Amino acid sequence: MNILKTVDFVESPWIRPRRVIYENDNGQVLNWDYIERINARSSVLIMPRFKESGDLIFIRQYRVILDCHVIGFPAGVISDDEEIATCALRELEEETGYEGSVVQISPELTLNSALIKETAYCVIVELEEDATPKEQELEPSEKIEVHRVKKDQLGPFFKEAAARGDVIGGGPWYMLMATQYL
């Protein structure tokens, strides 16, 4: 992908800038600017895990706003009439080609409550150990590589990704830190 230019905009079919004017406990009137997603109620972050080995699936996706690849979990936006589990399985199959079974759905989570008015659900999906992925069904804006990573190789996997210039998503990095320090 090749970035042609970056421009400022006011209207978008996907997001809108918003400003909240509020009064704090000391009587000061303040502003808070944020971004709101349009026509979506929430999103899913999918943690695909192989049943027996515990290996994980990560995606390496080119993200145009960073102009580099990001290592993360498959994810997607929940349609208005879609169930969380249905969305997670659909997005997993579209982005990775894998099918699995939902084993856990988190409560509603915030992603970045200082900047984005959006919530998400973390969905753990188990895959059969011998699962073979189908062909990905990517959108024109998506460029995604799929990586199966052994759970004891997360650190080296992230280190190699960072060395080639990839950015590591917060969720996968927090997971690594939790496995090492908790």
C-alpha cells in the first residue's frame, strides 16, 4: 500500500469528532474532545487459541494511519443486529480463515476512554489443534498475514516483529506482560 497524502476532514461515514462541555467539581467549565464511531455499537477483539497446545493466532496487519504493520488479534465491528459471538466467529474466519468455538466473552471493555467513545468485547475462541484455515475474505483496505505462535515464544515473536519495524498492539503486549509477571 502506498500513502498518497493526508488531509484534514470534517465529515466521514465512519467517525465524527465530538466535544463535551462540562463542569468539574470545582465549578470550572471544561472541554473534552473525542472521536465517536458512527453506525456501530461496539467491536470484538478475538483471542484465537488452539485447544491442546495453547498456541495463539496473531495477525500482522498493515495500518495506514501508522504506515506500518501492527501485530494484534483479529478484530471487527459488531453490526447493529449481530450477536457478539456471531461477529467474533465471522471476523475470525474473514481475517484468518480459521473456524472455532467461542468459549468466553468478556464484559464490555473500554479501548481508549480518553480519545475514542467505543467499547469492545474480548472473545476467546478455541480452535482444533489440526484446524486448517480456509482462504481469507479480506476487504480492499485489509492486508493481513496470519501467524500461529507457541505460547512460550510470544516474547521472541514480538521482539522479531519490533526489530522489523512492526508496532505491537496493546492487548497482545499486556497479555505477554501478564504471563511473565503475574
